[in-house]
Amino acid sequence: MNTGLFAAATPATRMHVVWDWNGTIKDDLDDHVSALNATLPALGGALVDRETYRAKHTVPIPDFYARLLGRTITEQEWVSSDNAFLAHLRAQPVLVREGAVELMTVLRDAGHTQSLLSVCPHATLVREVEQAGIGHFFARYEGRTGPSGGTKAAPLTAHLATLGLTEQAHRVLLVGDAVDDADAAHANGAYAVLHTGGLHHPAKLAAAGHPLTDTLADAATLGLRLVQGRAAQLACA
């Protein structure tokens, strides 16, 4: 990694990075595929491979099941499947994406701040972050506390408010692997850069038109340029 890309930040150029967890910091595509395949037979569905998973994955998650099954699942089926899916995921070891710890270290040392926001259950997120030993990088890490299956826009609103960043969303970058991550960022006035190594197929991400990179380091680099470009505009206004 070229650490020189992240020079020491000033108050005017400091960025706050909101990291996504599943498929971004946590490298768990194969875990998700196997967890999904543990739930599909009970619903009458066929098993899927990595490419099918990435191509059809969407949120809200019940819509994902509908795409795979060709029908809408019932509330009872959703609750049962979601519980089985999460139980399967919890049984897997936590794998942090290669290079992520180095990148978060470089960002911290340059003076940028970071947090973590996920739609996975909060207790699960806390356990996994602590297991990975990376909680010290984050000003805050939050998972879902309400019903599952929703989008990230409202949780991001609350997350930024708690961090005192609501009025400074122009210096916030969300790095994720899903169109929903970018939609949530834009709904809150923040920037988003997606990466191609997560749970969503690169072709689908590219078609959505959001900034897209192949690595987390490139995502952070591009995001910093966007944030600092906006800072320069505000300084000249």
C-alpha cells in the first residue's frame, strides 16, 4: 500500500470513514453463500453458487429470497430463514479482509476518524469486532437493534447524529459493497465509494453508477479526493 497517499490531515481536510462490515471489512462471501444454502431447501429453493448469490443479492433481504425462489416468502418463512441464516454465520470464524487492518492504521495515523455501521445484529457485530481485535480503530461501531431486512439509510442518520457529524456529512465517506450503502450515504449528504470484492456482483454495482474500486485502499483514496475536493469548494465559497 502506498501510505504516502494519506498525508497528515488538517481540520479542513480530515475525513471520517464509516466502514461497512459484512462483505467489506469482514471477508465473508463464502460464509454468506453457505448460510443461504442452509436455508433454501426448507423453502423449496435450489442451492446457489457465489456468482448467483452476488448477482441476485439485494436489500431488503426478503426481496433477495423472492428473486431466488420466484415467489414472495411469508413472514413466518422469513423469520425462520433469517434465524437459521444468522445461526450459521455465527458459527463461522471471523476473517478480516486482507489489507484492511493496515489501511485502517494508515488512516488513523494520518488523523482521519473511523466508525463501523452494519445491518447485522448489534450483539453479533460487537462479538465479531472484539474477536477480530479491531475495535480500537472505531469511534463507534453499531449493528442492527430493530427488525432485520431493512436498509441502512435510517441507521446511518442516527449513527452520524450520535457522532456529531450530521452537519458535517460532506466530510463523511461510507465504504461498502452494496448499492444500499451508497444510497444510504447520499440520503444523508455523505460520500460513498463501493468496492468489488464483497457480496454484490461488480456488474450490478457498475450499472448503478456509483464510484467503484477493486480494493478498500483505492476506495479510501478516491473517497479522500472527493471529500477534500468538497472542502476546497467550501473554502472558496
